[in-house]
Amino acid sequence: MICSSSLHLGGARCTYNHAVERIGEVIDVAGVVIIVTATGVVISAGAAAVGLGHHESGVYRRFRRQLGRTILLGLEPLMVGDIVRTVAAEPSRRHMFL
């Protein structure tokens, strides 16, 4: 739930900006989970390939390519989360210089 009773300040209802910021945070967490999980899978696959005696230069190239794809895949939700939070941010001079 985006706006639970614990998020209400002084009994006030959850604001649009607060809800959108929470959505942005959830999207960021998804991006981090993607990167961490997929990196573990890529490392495991690379280690297994080396353990099976595959040619190391081919394994290294495949590992590098897959790791790069993993990072790009995880960066997409991180960027979306930033964009969502930027839309929700109230305009101020402080935000303009960040």
C-alpha cells in the first residue's frame, strides 16, 4: 500500500507528491534487485563455464557482455524512478541546482 496509516502525518491524508515519491522508491528498489540478482546469476554461470573447462577467453567475453546487459537492464528502472520522483518534486531553487 502506497499510503498506509503510518504515512499520514498529523492525521492528514497522503498527498499526491508523497504517493509518487513512494512509487519512485519502489521502482528504484526493483532496479537494485534486478542488478543484484542478475549479477549473481551471471557470476554463477561464468564460474560454472570455467569449471566445465570452457575456453576462458570466450567465457570472459560472454561474462562481460552479460554483465553489461544486466547493468543496463537494472539502470532502466533506476532512471524511471528518478524521473517519477522528479515529476513529484515541488519546484524550488534547491531542486533546480541538484
